[in-house]
Amino acid sequence: MAAALSAVVSAKLGCPPAAALGSWKAKAETVGKVMQIVKQQLALGEEAKLAPESQFTELGADSLDTVEIVMALEEEFGITVEEDNAQSITTIQDAADLIDKLVAGGGGKPPAAA
């Protein structure tokens, strides 16, 4: 079922299914969430066409925009991105790959106390 969902999400996003992306590639759902956050942070509008290889700078992001994107990703996924990792994020795919690695490796923040 997860593979079928991945294929559907990939088709809607216009990107290859996660299984076809290689060694450690983010899930299609993660890529989709990253695309939505990037669109929101850069005020691109829903009609903007993004791809996993879209570079933030090509989308009009400056260094402050990139920091704000990383902060929004940290909040959305409940992770902490170290500064050296944040500097290596230049594309949507880079961000999604790092997010899935952090989530899989327990790199997320501890749950907030209720």
C-alpha cells in the first residue's frame, strides 16, 4: 500500500517514485511537503511548478529565505537541522533527503511535554 501511495503522490507532484530515486532518497510524501513549504515561504503560489531538483536560489531565495525555509521544515517535521547540514541544503531533494535521514535516525526533537 505504501508503494501505491508513493506512486500516486509522485504522479501528482510530477516526480519519480521514491523506489526509483536511488540509494537514500526521501519519500515522495516528504518531497511533497517540502515543496509546499517552499512555495509558502517564497510566496510562489499553488500554481508554481517545482521539481525535486529545484534550487532555492533559482526560485528567488536569498540566504535569509533559505534560513526561514529550514526553520519552517524543522517546525513541520519536528527535527533539528545542524548549521553544517543546513548549509548543504540547496534543493528541494536535499532538504527532503536530510529530513528523512533525521527522522529515520531519531534526529528529531524530543516530544514536547504536555
